[in-house]
Amino acid sequence: MPLPRLHYDPKPTPAELGLRVTVCIAALAEHDKCIVAVSDNKVGFTDFSAENLAIKNIPFGGGDWTAMCAGNDISHADPILDHASDLLREGWAKQKTPKRRRHTPDPRAVIDALDNALNWRLQREIETSVLRPFGFTAETFRRQGRQQCTETQHAALCAKINQVDLGGLVFLLAGFDQRGIGHIWSVNGVSAPHNYDRSGMFAVGSGAWPALNTMAFHADAGHLRFRHSSVESVVYCALTAKFMAESASDVGKSTFAVVLRKKGDKATQFVKEPEVAVVRERWKNEGAPRFPTAFIVTELGSLIK
């Protein structure tokens, strides 16, 4: 029996509605013993947006890691993190890992769990949105697709499978190994996970480029050294990078900032909104890029005539 024609009208997905989150920043400080994580709390939709709607900084991997996410469809983030946590627990159970060591899993295990969870979610999305209407699972389509479909139908389904994605979702993972050394990774499920320990900082989301440019400028100018500078210097740099990222249309002014240390006293310190506001005001008055009006009107005017 031939399969039904490849024509149906699915409901708009969150990605099509524009459910997107926008900038997440992580940076190392104090000889890799501290991690500074900054993000906005804004969720943007196609025609409107809302501040303070999403906390993008989620404890993960036993407590010494945080997962920040950005992309056009954040509805996938929680199922992915839940599944990754299940994979970590399964790994601990198989290896009979003592509970005291589960708070400091090997970074490779954390990264692999999240990468595998992204792939799992993508396969679920393919099965649900493409294969299920035609009575297939991923496994049955691999084994029987060519036999049960015409060549045209099989090619059309393969094309639809190749179009499925997770809305550009990317995770910025930051955490500590057993020695208390901080690490930064990005995981998107499309390419192999990327490590940013050597640079000591990275950002993801639609506001990533202005944020990265700002941090790179400060490092190049010698204002600080990521990985080695004081936590105060890195907090200031990460916050001002987030302020610069607000030029991106989706990035909100609300700010979530936290300083992470290995478990112990003051393992987590939140930079509260009033404190962020103080930094923003000083940055506006002293640190933000200036526009030298007097020079432009007088000296530059004579130079370019």
C-alpha cells in the first residue's frame, strides 16, 4: 500500500514563533579557580518580548557545572538537560562512582552527556515531526524505508529529515574538574563540542559578537588577563561585554550574573541587580565608548577638508 502524500500543515513551532534567548557569557578568573557567568533574562518572540522571563544559568552535572543556553527555540533546553542528567547518573551507576565524587564529574563525561542528549532530542524531533505521520520510527525507517516508500517518497522524507534542527540551540557549559580548575565548553549537537579554556572566555547567542569583541578589546589592550586576573576585573569586563551586547535587538537590559567557585564557602556569589546597576552607571560615565564631539567639530573638520 502506498504511503500518503507528503503534505500536511504542522502547527507553528516555537522557533517559527520566535521563542529565542539571546546572550550568555562565561569567563575564567583567578588562575582558573573562578568562573564568571553573565546573561540577560529576556525572551524574544516574533512581535514582542519580555524581560525577566528566563533564567539561562542552570546548575548541571552534580553541582559544579552551570549550563547556559541560547537559540531560537529554548523549549528544547530543559528536556535536553534532564536527559543529560539521566545519562550522567546512568554512567555513575555503571561505574559505581561514590556519591561524594558525583559532585565533581570528569569534564569529558559532562560534555559527552550533553552532546548525546542533544542528539537524542534531535532524533525525537525527527520521529515526531517527520516520520510518525507516516507510521515510521527512526529504526523502522532505516530498515524498511526504501522498501515501503517509492523512490520519490523516500527522497522527500530524507530531505525533510535533513531540515529538522533544534532552533539553533547552543549550550555554554562552565564548571570545575576534580582539581578545582575551571573549564568552558560550547555544545550545539551539530559540530563536535568546542573548548575555550585557552582563551578563558566565550559567549553565545545573538549578542555574542559584540560581547566577544568587547572582551577581546580589553584583553588586547592589557586591561586584564582572562584566567589569571582578579574576579572583580573579570566581572566588570563580562558585565560591560553584556552591556555592549544590548545593541543586538533581542538582548535585554535585565542581567543575571554569578561568580562560581568549587564547592565550599562562597561557592556561588550572585551579582544582584542593584550592584549591576552601579557598574552600568560607572561604565556609562567612565568606561563606555566616547563620541568626541568637540574634536569632530573642530579638528577633524579641518583635517578632512
